[in-house]
Amino acid sequence: METAALAWFKSSHSGTQGNDCVEVAIAEQAVHVRNSKDVTLPAFAIGREGWGRFARFASER
């Protein structure tokens, strides 16, 4: 999938200083993740189920 066409967003927990941050874009089959400091770097995709497990794990921390 062409990642330029995706709707990217940062976490609401991201600061405004531009520190280490990631952006995500939710697509039908996967969640795409990229480095917000250099969006020209390749993004990676993870299945929606795997992303859900990660999000639940992270929210428990």
C-alpha cells in the first residue's frame, strides 16, 4: 500500500517538542507505523490483531 495516501496521526501523549515519536495510520488490513522525525524513512505494517495486543500491553504499563 502507498503510505503517502494514509491518514497519519501521533498519540495524544506526544509532546510538542518533536522528541522521539512515532505516527500511525490505520488501514483495512494493517496498522502502519513510521518515525515522525523523518517520514521519508520506510514505514512498517503490523496486522490489526497484533497491533491490538501491543496496545493492550502498552496501556497496562
